[in-house]
Amino acid sequence: MAPPFLAACRGEAVPWTPVWFMRQAGRHLPEYRRLRGEGSILEAIHQPELAAELTLQPVRRYGVDAAVLFSDIVVPVTGFGVEVAPGTGPVVEKPFRRATDLDRLVVEPQPYVADAVRLVVKETDVPLIGFAGGPFTLASYLVEGGPSQSYGATKSLMWSEPGLWADLVGRLATIALASLRAQVAAGAAAVQVFESWGGALSPADYRRYVLPALQALLDGLAPLGVPRIVFGVCTGELLQLFSEAGADVVGVDWRVPLDVARRRLGPGVALQGNLDPAACLAPWEVLAREAREVLAAGGPAGYIFNLGHGILPATDPDQVARLVELVHQETAR
Amino acid sequence: MAPPFLAACRGEAVPWTPVWFMRQAGRHLPEYRRLRGEGSILEAIHQPELAAELTLQPVRRYGVDAAVLFSDIVVPVTGFGVEVAPGTGPVVEKPFRRATDLDRLVVEPQPYVADAVRLVVKETDVPLIGFAGGPFTLASYLVEGGPSQSYGATKSLMWSEPGLWADLVGRLATIALASLRAQVAAGAAAVQVFESWGGALSPADYRRYVLPALQALLDGLAPLGVPRIVFGVCTGELLQLFSEAGADVVGVDWRVPLDVARRRLGPGVALQGNLDPAACLAPWEVLAREAREVLAAGGPAGYIFNLGHGILPATDPDQVARLVELVHQETAR
């Protein structure tokens, strides 16, 4: 029988609702903080043994139904001097400005990523989720030079030089595809595309300027036969586009009730989400109530429990442990 | 005949689609930067002549169909040591922590606000929009102590002390109501409630924890007989709640197509919005295309053209001027 996480991705019957958490391998875990120390996240990702161990920590502690590779969406994008600043996010030394910058967008083999995947799958039976950044999200970091509120520079480039923009997001999709292929070849059983900031665009603009690149990425993944998850925050109005692009599973943020999301996605697409990450900071009774509401809206089939965004660093691991227990116990069939 | 802006708010026939812009009185205008200099925004708001002049600048330059008072949503909340940090937003010296902090939430008369309103309405025939902050948005600044990404502290308080939270948002609604009453008494012809960050909550949580306070605010405004506009970003799933709470007009951010918003709002509610503010940074041809798409979705009745959030400081005023011209010319009946 398929592991519950993979069965749910495919809309098949499951013995219980599977659960994992975005950023489950991260700062909220004391064992993570001990092992990682204060060093750069990119340096940690370059060490397969360390990356594998960080990936496995939450699987051991929580008994979640999937592991997610300890990595970062900027890892496959070399040539721009990307660093991940603690508490800020990716910062880009040499931002993308003009056509000649396309030459820096090349597929580079990253053996340490595949090595980390191999080490993880040797150690655990739960499926490992590989991941990559979505085209708009990666482009926004490269163009803005870091996180942004308005994405003014990114959208200006998109609108004023649509040909160059199409080349940019097209190459980013190619790079993400190469990375995901390598992760699957090494043993990843599913992939998630983090189009985290795609919701900064109106649906008309996302369709016009980004959807072709996302679709190319998902089409390229199709022959691998692994579930393809797409996720982004504030993407309530993009859900149908994600479905159209070929996503097998769509991650939903906490703003959109799952029953509403299911109507927008249409049949044949599984859902993942969508408890407000801040709910883990609430007293247990409140957290349990909010989780039960999410479970009821998610339904029994084609559904994976998760948060609507990553675990907040201030989260108490004991709350997360009880949450996993609640999901497993109350959905056991 | 009623001014087009007020007619559109009421769903009546208009000679053209009215247009104004959130943050039209602001940093993107050279005359604003000249007059304001580098001083504190709160100091400027305390000077009625200055506030009135800043309010009138965009009306003169653009020929927009409404003025919006130069002020800030934190103005009516005294007793917390609020300052508005340039480029950051409101910063709170003594955040809200516990029940005793409720004593600091009192209605204070602010004669300089009413004075500014009186000076504006003496100088212009276009309707003046007064405004106040929505209950969640104001509470988030007071609890977080400043702008936030996750609203973790605010939501923790909301979930762990629901009684205290209800008192907090209830008092903030009372304070906002008093401020709006004073603005209308002095001559404001419409009011906008900026529930800017309300979209950080799921609809279930907004309904449970904030809607009663918003409804009390809107109910309190009803006897004044002026249109009541409610706006917030990422509020696609809250639109129906805003309508339920009694909004006459709902401001929509650029993520939700206006025809979709109209379906969610139901009949009898006018729409305002929703061009992506970053589109003003695009070449004119692109800006014109995006504006025409918004106009088409907005339709001829019960609709006010605006951006989906405030004008970005980097915006060229000439682009805004052409945009106003386009809206007026292409919708003239």
C-alpha cells in the first residue's frame, strides 16, 4: 500500500489524513538550533550529512507523514551572489537588470543536493518531498535584490520588457526543473513548487506573464510520475490557474477556506493546508478547535493537513506534536 | 445633481466613472515633498492649514473626483506613544499588553482634525473622504508595537484572551466612530475604514473576533447618512463579511477581479478599486491597458476607479494625471 501522504496526493483512500509542515525542519526545533548554530543556511545546505540530519529531525520528533528536504529555493540559482540573511531572507549581490544577465542563468549540477536526498531516503520510510522556487518568486528575488513589499522593480521589468521577462522566468523554470529532476532521481517521492509570492500579481497578470513558465515546469515534471504540489500565499484568486497549469496538489494559505478552494480548483486536484501558522501560538484548546475546523473543511479524501505557511520560529514543538497526534487520531478510519 | 463620487457610492447614474487614489496626498508629489520636508507626519497632521493644503494638492493637480483627508489611522489613538516612522509605518512606544492598558483607550477630542476638514471643504467642491482605522488593523499596531509580517502577538492575544480582545477592538471601534463623527460633522461627505491588515485573518476568525466591532462601527455611522467604504488588502475572502457588516462601498485590492468581487459582495454594494499600484510604474501603453481592463470589470454603475492599495512613492505624477484623463474620457456618458 502507498504511504498515506502519496495516496492523498493522488486522491486515493487513506488510513488517516496525512500531515506535514512547511518549515518543519527549522528554527522552532531546539535540536535544529543546536545542530545549525549561527552559520549560513547555504553553507549548511552544502553539507549533505548535515542537511539530511536536519531533514530527519522533525520526522523523528513528530512522526509526520512526509519529510521535506532541508534546502532553500535560491540554491539552484548560482551566479548572482545570493546569500540568505537570517531573519530577512535571500539577498542578491548582483541583481538581474538586463538581457546580458540571462547568461548568468545556467543549470549547474549540485551534487550535494542529490547526496542529501540519498542520505535521507536511506534513513526513513516516509516519502521525501523535494522542492524548488516558482518562476515569479525566484524572479522577484533576483530583480529586487531581496525581499520586497510592492515588487515594484519586478513588475516594472515584467511590464516594460515582456520579452526579456519571458526569457527570465523561462530560464528560472528550466533551472527549477533540472533541480527537481535531480532530486527525484536521487529518491524524492514528490515535489513542491514554492510560488510563494505569486499572489502579488492579479490573476490576469499571472496568466499573461508567468503561467506559461509554471506550466512548462509542471509539464517537464509530468514524466517523472511524482505528485506535483504548488503553493503560494495570498493566491486565492490564482488557485484555478495552478490547477490549469497541471498541479496535482495545491497548497492553500489560511485565508481561503478549504471547501472554497476545492470549488475553485475543480475535481481531480488534491488540497494541502491550511491552518494559520500563528494558531500554533494559541492555547491548546483554541489550536485544537482551529485544527478541527480545517480538518472538517479539508474532508476525507484528496487532502493533506498542513499549515497555510511555514511554522513560525516562536512555535512550541510540544504544540506541534499534539497537533500531529490530533490529526492522526481524529481522522483514523 | 450629486457629485459623481457620491452618486457612484449610492449606485446612482453618473456622468463619468469617478476616480480618486489612496495616498493621493503623499510623497509621490513634488509639491508634497516641498511642503512637508522631513518632519514627522503626526506634526504635520496637527497643523490644520498644512493638512488642508496637502489634502488639496492632488485635487488641484489631477482633477480627481474626491479629496481624502491628509491624516493617519493612528491619529485618534493617543496614550500609547505612537510615532509614524518614515518608510516603516506606525511604531508604538508602549504597546497594549493587558487589561489595565484598556484605560489608555479613550476618546480624545482632536480639534485640529475637524479644523483641517473645515478648511478643505471651504476650498473645494469635490467631496472630502474622512477616514479611520479598522479594529483589527489598529489593534495589530498597538499589540505588535509596529508593522508585522505574521501578526503573531496580535493573534496570540486574540486567541488566548478573547474577552480582553473583544474589549480592545470594541474600544478601538468606539474611538474610530468618534473620530469619523467629528470629521463628518465638520464637512466630510463620505468615510473610509482602513481595515488594511484584516486580510491576515481567515474568514472564520475575522467573523468570530473582529466582525462585531466592525459592525458596531458601521452601525454607529449609519445615522450620519454618508457612504461608508471599507478597504483592506488580501481581503478577497472577507468581502462578503464587509458587505454583511453594512459597508455601502467596498475597496478591493488588485488580487481580486472586480467582477468576482461583485459576485461575492452581492447586490447593493458599490465597488472601489483596483488597479495594481505598481502598474503606474509601467510604460503608459501597459498602464492604459491594465486600467481599461479594470474599468471593464468595474462596469458602469456602483463603481469608483482607484488603485488596489496606496500610490507608491516612486510613481511619476504625469502617469497619474494621464490615468485620471483616461478614466474620465473613456467613461463619459
